[in-house]
Amino acid sequence: MLAAIGQFNLIIALMLSLLLAIIPMVGYARNNTALMHTGRPLAYALFLAVLSSFLILITLFIQQDFSVTYVWQHSSLELPLRYRITATWGAHEGSILMWITIQALWIAAVARFSGALNLNQLSRVLSILGLISVGFIAFILFTSNPFERTFPAPLDGRDLNPLLQDFGMIVHPPLLYFGYVGLSVAFALSVAALIGGKIDEHWIRWSKKWTNMAWAFLTMGIILGSWWAYYELGWGGWWFWDPVENASFLPWLAGTALIHVQAVSERKNAFRGWTVLLAITAFSLSVLGTFLVRSGSITSVHSFAADPTRGLFILGLLALFAGGALILFALRADKLRSTEAVNFNSKETLLLANSLIFIVATFTVLLGTIFPMIFEAIGQKISVGAPYFGLMFFLIMIPMALLLPLAGQVHWQKDVFTVACRSLWPYASLSIIMTALVWWSVDHINVRGIVCILGAFWVFTATTGHFLKNKKTAGFIGMTIAHWGVAFFLFGMAMVEHTDTEKDVLLKPGQNIHLNGYDFEFKGVQWVNKENYRAQQGQVLVSKNNQVITTLKPQKRHYPKQQNPMTEASIYPGFTKDIYVSLGEQINNQGAWAVRIYIKPFIRWMWFGGILMLLGAVVGLFSARIKRLEQRQINQMMKEELNLL
Amino acid sequence: MNKKIIFALLPLVIFAALLLLLYINMGKHSEQLPSPLIGKPIPVFQLPTLYSQRTLSNEDFKGQVWLLNVFGSWCPSCRIEHPVLTQFAQSTDIPVIGLNWKDEFDDANRWLKQFGNPYDEILVDLDGDVAIDMGVYGAPENFIIDADGIIRYKLVGVLTTEIIKTEIIPLIEKLRL
């Protein structure tokens, strides 16, 4: 019964989104205010319809209604309540429903917080967003219905994949979707502007806020994904250049380019076409990401549910959204001609360079991801792995790190590069000295690691120096925090990639091993009973200078519906290093086990860097300058309306 | 003027090419269109083994049905597939042969020590040449080869209990008749 209502609500939502896609746009074309005014209420109604459908699916999981195929496949009687709730978006159908819900939430938010747009503009934006919703709701209804029934209802479900029974997986997908979908706002704005044939700084300023927000969510989602892979997959890696990881990284890279170019185009009439193109690219890459995950074109750790029909459908959506937008762009590009000249010796040039670097990075990753396909299409085989990505990314990010401090130093409009470079000398010397110290104190660090560390110090010292000398507005503080994040990330990544220690040992109970100044004493393995699994739990006493630091308890978990055990690592997190222990397998009957011990230096600094980047994006939202300009715009609109009366 | 046209059209062209590529590729990987290698003899190879210090060639496997699993310690999906493969290897009497693809010995050894070694024998393809001959797209991949050395089945991606039950076991039964 409930499932039927859920499905019915989805059909209603499809109707509402169709209306939203058509009516305000027709209103705009005919200059009919009454039609245009339907946009807001339709947006709110759409949100309610989709939200209720999503809540119903959650309720079905809580009630263990196994007559619903999706619930039966991804839940079971033993599954704890919190994982029953999160199982809702643990697989394809539910995660698409969540995508739609978040999309509707963004649309409602756009409808609510759009004071700075006039009715004409708002109607176009809402209609475009409505059109995107139509696509995805049709996708769920026709190819991936989460409310499909099974008859007769099975007595027990098949259980949720144990890898997904975890906190990181509870929050990772929603945040990522907030980011993906958030980029659709910038996309819709660009397309709406192309339809109107005019893009001014209000537009860009307005879309900048939304881009910042989407980018912050995307950053958080990626960090959480990386963190989850680190502790849950059991072998200590934090980034694998897996196609699906790349899929989330691509929109992030394009979004980074977009944010930096928007900083120019909201100030002066330059790079407008480029801004629009980047906004289209960023969202298209989000859709492409979904395609890669769902179509089975690429095999990866994430492709739990791949299906060619779904792939074809998403490919169709991609063709419609991105293709349509790009055709429109080709037709209107000459209208977006920049009217203000840009000096070579200026911040503008460097921000343009930033966006080019990030777009090159985007396409490098994209090519690496689809390269095997290109070769396959012409009948050859090739595989691209982490070494390619690692090296290419390293090379591309060198100019990024090199130019970042300079871009901070150089002024808008007109400046002299040589003067700015001269003022950066102290920071350059300081960072070289600091890097030399690191080189001297850390063993076995290679050139690549040292270059990254130099980059980290260079970005950090110059950003800090610049920060101390200047007037602190919200936008400036946000930028500084985000750039500190870049430095922290670079440093953490260099350390963990190039100086970590991994050791596999065979340990009998009571045996000791010494590694990097730490003593690990193995206390043996015992069976323990937990919520919905039994586990063989090891005990490893970690001490330094005969002082016990912690007891780590790595597990081999046995879930009743899974044949083979899951490895759960135990981690002692630290400011400068993580100690990571996981159980291999039992070697003999005397209780000896293969144990894996990692020491991961500064790994948390990477994620901390990511958190700083997203904080920076959030702080940037409180820019007083933007608020002032927006207020002026609103006042002007009011005045115009009064004049009309 | 020319520059403007390029700026306007280039994105569209790139996108169209990408779309075409994705479309073609999707067909290739759907189950309706089997790999061109199916029904053909397994490519000639001669590879060292990981542990037993032998060199094995395609001739050594003739006269029996066997499963070849392409894996690597660097491959996240292989980690997902591993328990299913282990269970299959324990329950079947056909040889389950691993092809350790582009993997250093230390990494492969550590991986197998941690998660267990389900293979009857492991071939080492450090350069990936044999994998290229076999048309391997990405790990994991699974092949079933019959007693005459003909490839009868190929699966790109992770083996599941469902696939084993509905496709692999019936096929093995059939090939044995």
C-alpha cells in the first residue's frame, strides 16, 4: 500500500516537473507574468512530492517490507535500524531517488532565495531546472523503480553489503549528490542566460554563490569517500584513480576552474563565454559520472548495479542536457563577447591560467578514464592505471602551486609581474630552507615528494604573508583558508605517499615486533559477538619507550549472510601519523596470524586540507562586497518596478 | 572571426565525439554482444608462475575445462570479488588459475597473504602482454576455457554468486559432456 503511494507520488512529481519545465518558460516567451509566477509554487510542490516519496522508501526499510524488491535486496531482519535507514540509498534505485530529492531541494532553494533575480530570469532558471528533473524522474520511473514489488513477499532480505554498513557510507553519497546536483544550478543559470542572450555580472555573482556551495559539498563528499576507502577497504590506500572516483573528481576539477574564473567575470565584462562554458562542463561531467557508474561501461569497485538500458537512458539525458546547452552556446557565443580588455600583467591573467590548468587536469583525468574505451573502439587494448594519473597530475599541478602565490600578490586590472615576484622572494627562500630541513630529517624521500613539500611550504608561507598584510574581508579570508587547505593537502599527500611504512608479519600470541620506534605486542585473537555479526578480534598493544599508547583491535567480521569474512582494520589516529593494524589470516592452530602494520605519516593533513578548502568556500559566501552589490541590484529592481507603476 | 567560430564549435565537437565513443563502448560491454575472442583458441602464452617457479604455456592446460581469473593487488574490485572466487574455488573441481596482471611480486604476495590464495596456480603477467592478447580491459576478468583450449566464456568485471549459479556452473556442466 505504502509502496503504491510512493510510486504514485513519483508520477505526480513527474507531472509537476513537466509543468515547471514548460509553463514558466512559455510565460517568459510570451511575456506573460501570470504564467511566470507559477514557477515558485510549482518548485515547492515538486519538492514536497519527491520528498514524501523518499520518506516513504525510508519507512519501507524501517518496517522491513520485503514485498518491495529493493528493500528485500538490500536489507535483512538482522540489519540494525541505522543501517536500514541508510540502506535506502545504498544501491542504485534508492540513490537515484535521493539524487532527485536533493535536486528538488535545490530547486526549492533557488525559488526561495532568488531575490536578486528578476522574474524573467528566475522563470528561465526554474524551467531549466525543471527540465533536468523531468529527465531524472523519468529515468527512475522507467528504468529503476525502487517501489517495484515481489510476490510472494520473502521472509527475510538478502542483507546490505557489509562494506556499506558504515558511517562513512551513510554520509558520503548524500554529500556527493548535493555537490553534483548543486552544479546544476550554475548550469541552469548559464543556459537561461544563453536563452536570454545576455549575461551580466549579477548573473555571475548570483551563480557564484551556488557554485561555491555545490563545490563545498562536492569537496566534503570526496574527502569522506577517500576516508572511507582508507579504513574500510582494509589496505590503507586513500585514492585509487578508480573510474568512479575519477567520476566524482572530474566535476570537482571543472568546478574549481569555474570558481576562479567567476572571480574575474563577476567583476568585469571578460571571460564571460568561458564562464558559461565551464558551468556547462562542470554539470555535464556530473551526469557523465553517473553514466560511468551506472552503465557498466567501466568496471570498478562502485559498480554494484550496472545495466545497459540504464546506461543508454543516462547517455540520452547527457546528450540532451549537455548537447542542448553546447548547441545553444555555439549559436550565442558571439553575443557573449567580452567588452573589456584584460591586461596581461594582472590578476585576471593568472586566474585565467588557473582555470586552464584545472581544465587541462580535468581532461587528462577524463582521457585516462576513457582511454581504454578509445583504444577498444579501434580494436586495440590498453590499460591505464594509477602510475599514469599520478605522474600526469604531478606535472600539471606544478604550475598550479608555482603560480598560486603570485596570483595572490598581483593586483586586479594592472600590475607588474616582476615587482610582485620580487616581493615573493622572502617566502621562496623561507620555503626552500624549510624543505631542506624536511629533506634532512626524513629518510627515503624522493624527488617527487620533495617537490610536493616545497610546493606546500611555498603556498603556505606566501598565502600567510599575503593574509597578514591585507585588509580582511570575508571573500579574502575564505580564499586564504582554501589556499591553506591546498598547502596542507600537498604536504600530507607528499608525506604519506613517499614516507609511509608497511610491514606484514607473522605473529604468535605474546610475540613482539619493533617498527619505527614503536613496539607492537600481539595478544592473540578471540571471538566476539556484535550487533549483527560475529568477529575474530585481535588485540595488539602498541607502546613507545615502554609506555603503552593504545590497544588496537582489528577484526575479521563474519556476517550471517556472507560466506567470507570482512577485514576491519583498527586505526590509532594521530596528528603526525596514523598507526594502522589489520588481520590477515590465521596461519596455524597455535593462534599465529598474519598481521599487517602500517604507519601512515600525516595522512590526516590531507583530509584536513580538504576541509579547509571547503571551509574557505563557505566563508566566501559571507562576502560583504557581494551583499552590498546584491542589495544595490534589488533596490534598483524595486525602483524600476515603481517606475512602471 | 575564425577564432570565434572555433571557440563556439570546439566544445560541441569534442562532446559529440565523446558521446559517440560512450555509445559504441556501451554496446561492446553489454552482455548481448559477446567478446570476439569467444569461440577462438586462447592466445599462445608462456608465463612464469608466482610461487611454484615453473613456466606454463597454454598447452599445459589442454584436456580440461578451467577458469582463468585476471587480478591484481592494485585492483579494488578484485578485493570485492575475492570472497566469491574463493568460495567457488572451494566448491568446484575445475582448476582456478589466476593471472596476476601488472603486479610486483611483493604486492601480489602480500595481497594473497592477507586475503587468502584461492588459486590452483598463478601465472605472472608483469608487462601485461598476455593480458593484451587476451583482450583484457580491466581487472577483474574471468574466462572459461574448454578442454580443446577454446575460450567459451568471458566476464568483464566482478564475479557474483548469482553469475556463478546461473551462468558458470551450467556452462561447465555442458562443456564436460
